[in-house]
Amino acid sequence: MKKLKIGVIDLVSKGPTDTLWARIMHANLASIMPQVIATWCEQLGHDVTMICYTGREDLSKELPKGVDLVFISSFTQAALLSYSLSNYFRSQGVVTVLGGPHARCYPDDSVKYFDYVLGFTNQTTISELLSDCSPQRPIGKQLKAGRQPAQLPGVMERWNFIEPTLKKAPFLKMVPMIGSMGCPYTCSFCIDSVVPYQTLSFETIKKDLQFLLTKFKKPQVGWHDPNFGVRFEENMEAIASAAPAKSFRFIAESSLSILTENHLKVLKANGFGALLPGVESWYELGNKSRTSKIAGLEKVKQVSEHINMMFRYVPYVQTNFVMGLDSDSGEEPFQLTKHFVDLSPAAFPGYSLLTAFGEAAPLNLEYQRAGRVLPFPFHFLNNHLAMNLKPKNYEWIDFYDKVIDLTEYTFSKRSIYRRFMATNDRTAKWMNFMRAISSEGYGRIRFYREVRKNLKEDKKFRAYFEGETRELPAFYTNIIQKDLGVWWEWLPKGAIEHNENAYMQKSSPIKHELTPVV
């Protein structure tokens, strides 16, 4: 195999940014798979340069130079930046490969702008790609393994690609680790719900934690598991056997069904300082919170009691909700969430707008067949800036009125003060306050108000939301151009638009031409 010069780019940000949140947190949001790809390429004998783009770097100076091939990992919100970068590299004769969530969700759009688009990827997939990585134009190839890899390189193997990114983080330096892939739950909107759950090597976890103790006095680890702790005893045994109790600080996303009081005692003893359970809805998805037989106010009270109990063991809890689910109607779901904010003042609520990410979940086929999916540019599909589904039980202005009202309530001076006073840990106090007054709190309120104003006053803007026109309002085009900065000039023609019904059309009985899949 010819020795190649390879670049790997992990897009944490979708464009240049210098916000306080970006400065402190973006380097801690690095993905694991770009590091894995870089490690596999090195193990295959190639020269590899990797960068994690946090939005603060000058990409024109940081991009790998003189490479034969470049891998780009992107979430859907950064897809347009990835398309611009691919266009730039291809103009220099470089072969480009897209991986990450966007490649899995929108492969048929991505092949228009990349030579190769990766689904599930293992080391064999990478080896076969690098053995014959000829350009594929005008339409690229989709490549995917039959399932997720059984094992991944651990922290020790990936360290050369982890360390440079951690140096960009000024205070908090969170090492990315993962102990499992897939998810045992079946949340209809989630990309992991259709991926079989599997654990990774507990022995590798133990060795990696021991390795981190040679690098940090008290390592901080962010678990990237879609649902941490399903195999609870084995996970805790691996952590406990690596070093004395509380040698680490951990953050993990898990479900309330796992976070029982007995488990929380063990988590506290092993240094878990932040947990992010998903509540999602007051009417459905109760299997994640052991509330499958109750709903509404009764569920609010039970979940609130559970969350308040958690604070006896961990200093920071973020509760995740999805707004706009088909089970929601009227004032009640929003009022119930306000009630939860009052009952559990220390918890930080994370709100997401229901979004259909292409092929991420089978439910998206139903949305497309019902004509409910809107062609919002990828740039806004981050669960916050746009809801690309017409709500089932709300008119748009009514929906945004309720979203704004709930968000204002959650980040009112009263709620911020109560959250501050109910939180005992200093770091948690500071984190909650910063998130409330930055883009996640005040910034989101300002944006929602702008959208609501345009829906009320601009007929063309409203027509786009109603699916009556595909002409994107200038309001959104201007945001894309501003966010991309100099990379706007490299955005391929037509890339702002995409076929929002591609998943349905290729899943129908009617024969369609498909790009090669191996």
C-alpha cells in the first residue's frame, strides 16, 4: 500500500466563533471517532495530521498541508462548513472523505460534495478505502460496514491526537472516553435507538484510566456513551480497580432508570460530578425514567423527586427535554415543565426542538410521508435554531409563544437566582450562571423572539415555515454567510438546499438509482 499523507479534521464548530462558551468548552467537545480514524491510519503506516476545529482557530492556517486525502467529521449543523472545506481541498486535487453523524443521516446529499461518505466504519473499512482512494466525481461513493466496530483504540493509542486538543482548553480539560455503543432504549427520534447496544473492553477502560493518572493529578473524563452505565457493575468495577476512590472526575449521560439511589452512591464514591439524564417528555418515553405507567403531573412529581435525590450524590444535573413531540398539545406540557423547574430548582433544563435528521430514525419516514419535513438548511439543524418538522398540534406562532415563555421562565432572574442558591458546588454554580446568560439562555431567547417576529410580520417567512415555498428567507441566508466567514466563498453552488424527503424516496417500492454501497 502506498504511504499517504492524510489529514483528519474534527468540526466541533460550524464556523468562526469567540464566545465565552466556545473559549471554555469547545475543546472539550472533541469527538472520539476522528481520533480513532487518525489512529487507524497511523497503524496502517500513513503520515497523519489532525486538527480539532473549535471555531477559534484560523482554518486557512491550521488546515493540513500537502495531503493526499482528508477525512472530515461533522455533525449536521457543521455540514455546510464541511462542504466548503471539501470543495477547497478537491480544488487542490485532494481526495475527501466525510464521516460522523451527518454522513449517516444524509448520505445521498453528502456524496454530491465528497469522494467518499462513511456510515458505520471499522478498521477494515479504512484499510480498503486507503488501498484505492481514487477520486469519485461528480458523485461520490457510500461506504459502510455491517455494524459498529467491536472495539476502538483506547486513550493510550489515541493520546497523540487527544493531547493537542486538550491544550486548547484553558481550564476544564475533559478527556473523551467511551465504554459502549448503541442504546437499549427506543426513543423514536434518536439515531442510537436503532443501533444494537454493545459494550467495549472493560480492561481497556481500566488501562486507559491508569494511563491518565500519569498525565493529570486528577483526570477529568467525559463519557461519550449514548447511555452510560447499562452494564453498571462492570463499568464501576473497571473504574474502581484502576485507582483509589475519587481519583477521577467524571461526567456522563445516562437514564433515570439506571440512576437509582444505590447506583448514585457508587457513582459518588467513584468521582462522578455531573450527570445528564433524559426526561424528554411528560407523556411518553417513560421506560428511561421508570415512569412508563404514569404521565402528566404525576410524572413531573416523581421525576422531580428523583432529580432532587440525585443532588445528594452529585453536584451537577442537566435534565434533557424535547419540545414539540406529537404527544404534546396545548399549554399543559409547557406548564408542567415550568412546574418541574420550580420543584427542582438546582437542575439545569436542556431544551431541544424536535428535529428529523434524515435517515437517523425510522420515524423520520413517517414524517416525510406525511409531508411534515421542511427543507431548513443543515446549518440550523442543531435542535435549537430550527425545528424542521411542522408541529402536529400547534400553529407556528402559538408554538414559538410557548417555547419563548418557557425559556424566559427557565432563565428569568428569579429562576437563575433559585438555581444558584440551590446549588452547593461552586463550579456548578458558575456553570449554570454562565449557560443561562450566554447563547444557551439569553441568546436563545433573543433568537426565538426574532423568529416569532418574522413569523408574524413577514408573509414569505411564514410561507416557508408552512411549506408553501422553498425560497429560504434572507434572515437565514445572512446567518449562514456570517457564520461561515471566508468559507462562504467555497460553499458549492446549491449546497444550502437539500432534498428533505430523500430517505422516503429511496425507501419507496419505486426503483431509484443508488450510489454504490459496500
